[in-house]
Amino acid sequence: MIQRIIGFLAAVMTAALPALGADDPWEKEVAAIEARWQQAAPADGKVVFAGSSSVRLWDLEAAFPDWHPVNAGFGGSRIADCARFAPRLIHRWHPRTVVFYAGDNDLAGGLSPDEVVRDFQEFATALHAALPDCRLIFLSIKPSASRWHLWPRAEEANARIRMLCEAVGEPRLRFVDVATPLLDADGRPDPQLFLDDRLHLNAAGYRHWQAVLAPVLADAP
């Protein structure tokens, strides 16, 4: 099993990312992020948060003031979208740590757990090809009431990505469970931790994520 995983990672090391262009659906949003950075460049860049709207909506500076993190999230994105734009949104900062939340929209868009795991492997491989010493922290796909029907698939994807991060003994990969803190005593998404859309976290939900993630960031080399 481990050898197959290592073999797969080696095989995708040379895989080319899809070409970007003005017709890419995320080009305008990514360009807007770049323009915002030109107006007010982040102070550090050693910690970059990347991924979908759960990252974009997070007040990272308030949550992690000691790290002055860069917020490179863009709403609605999938793992493959983040991979395409990683050179512009992530690699440019030469971060020591990348915190990554994605996979939620992938499953909602019809991708299978197999495809989510494959895309994460490709994202991780490309990141480490560009930034060999960077630590990648994967935040588990969260449960939510609006996508509760997808939770069994999310659990499968989470379990397999956790296994990938832990089984190969790769110190640059870390899986962090941010899903369990969002469940109530009955094992369902706690409505007190979500916005009215029943999908995105509210301030209380993000405080749960902060509590879980802060010790992991503190362990950064």
C-alpha cells in the first residue's frame, strides 16, 4: 500500500498543471486577490492559508495574530482550482507552512472520494516540487447541514487523506481533524456553529477551528 502511494506521488511529480487563461472561471477573482495584495502586501507570508470559502471568510489575522497569515482562499474553488493557481497565490510567498481547506466543493460538484484524494495528492506533490521544505496541513472536510447527504463521502475522503498523511511517514504532511468539533452530541452538525446558510461557519465555529489548529501551528519548525 505504502509503495503504491509513493509510486503514485513520484509519477505525478512531472505532471503539468492545466494552462491558465482569461477564460478560466476563477481568473477574475484571483486577479482581484493579487490586486489587493499590491495595495496592502501581507506582513509576513511564512504561513499561507489556501482553499475555498471556508478559508476566504476566516478572519485569520484575528485568529492567529502571531503568524500574520496570508489568506489565499477563493470561494467555490475545488482542489484542482487551488493547484492551478498555486504559483500565483501560494508559491510566491515561499511559505514555511500552508494550511489547506478544500474538497467540500469537490464532493458537492459530483467528484468521488477517489477523485478528491487523487487531486490532493497532486496538489501536495506540486507544492513540494516547488517548495521542498514547506509543511502542508490539510484541514479535514467539514460536515454541514446543507450537505449532510455528502457526509459519508467526506468521511471516506478524510480517512484516506489522513492515512496518506500518516502512512508514508512524510513529516511535511499533517492532517488536522476540524470536523469532529463541529458535531453535536447526536453526531450531527451543531447549528450554533454555522451561518444561516447551514454551510459556512460563524464566529463560534471558527473559534473551534482556531482552538484545534493553533497548537499545530505552534509546533511549526
